[in-house]
Amino acid sequence: MPQYGEPDYWDKRYSNQKEKTFDWLENWASLKPTVEKLIDKDARILMLGCGNALISQEMYDDGYKNIANIDISSVCIENMKERNFERSEMTWEVMDVTDIKYDDQTFDLAIDKSTIDALLCGDDSFLNVAKMTKEVQRVLKTGGYYFVISYGQPDNRNHHFLRPHLDFNLEYGTVYPVDCKEEDKINKEHYIYTCQKGPKADENCEAHWEEVETELIEEAENKMQIRAAELD
């Protein structure tokens, strides 16, 4: 399986796609009606694992100027900086979503278009997702939204947003490509998770992060031991 959490994988992929763009799952046209209900156009927006998607460009051209794009791939960031040179109010930085370098209470909205899915395909997947949710919660303003579009059904995703170190008011639903025909919906359904940061976020993180981290590290080590035993 490709190591979607590793910079080398993405650097190689984006080196071969300099002139290309790709929107994971949904595009701006399909997400716009939902996002418009959450924020105004002067909101501060964080694009998590931006990749070479068009969504930031299209949001910017639609009036959402204050977008910070981050990705673990330096090749991707350089390509997108060059592509969006004239969109000067939007920023592009190499950054790991599990270690976000922005101040607390900075953003009104954080958008995750299948970044959670990529992390869940890598090593230490549950731990890395927990680190990301911890960081996203920290940089969101109280009342701000963590907006996730994922392949994963609620039974497989909800628990990541409801761990003890978080205070998210979680709602979820479905979304389809704008040109999706009724008979195709069963095969093209994606899931939207809207997590609004609550007032107890900092308190919960301080009280429970250490135990969550310890538990997930132990789970990861146990999985490695089981895998090693199976290979013997």
C-alpha cells in the first residue's frame, strides 16, 4: 500500500503532475452550498493537505481571500505557489497536519478533503489522526468548524471526532458531485463531517490528551507485534 503519510510519496507524485490538478472527492461547486452556511467571505480558512486541488483557487476567485494552504509535500507547495502567484492574499506553506505551526484560535474553518483518509492508510494511523484533530482543534477559534469530506462512513469515522481530548459538536451527512445522476448516487456518495469547536476544547485537551496518546501508542505497538508474529 502507498505510504500516504510520507512526504517522499507525495513529492514523487507531484513531481510528475506539475501542470495537473486533482480534487479529491468533491469540488467547490458541490461543497459551496454547505460552506456558505458556516462562514462569511472574510473568514480565515485553513486547507489541510491542500494537494494540487482547485478548491482553494476557486474559493479565492469566489471571494474567500484569506486561505492558508498547507501540505507535507514541498514539491506540491512550490507548484501551487507558482500556479497561484497572482492570488497574492492566499498563502502556501510546507507543514505537517499533525504539527501545525499556527497560533491558537487562528481560523474560522479548517477544510479536510480526504486528508484523514490518507492518514488512515499509513502507519500509526489512529495516533496520527488524533494528533491532527488535536492540532486542528487548537488552531480553530471557539465556534469554528472542522469540515471533513471523507470516503469513510460514520461508523468508521465518528469516533475520531469524539475522542476525550476533543470538544466537537458533530453533525454528518452526505454529498454528491453536482452532476451526479440519481441512479449513480449509491456509488458516488461521500460523507461530510461538520465538527464545531466547543467551549471545553482546551480543557478537554489538557485533561485527556496524554491518556489518549498513550492508549493509541500502545495500540500501534500491539498491532506491530501481531504483524511481526504473523510474518515469522
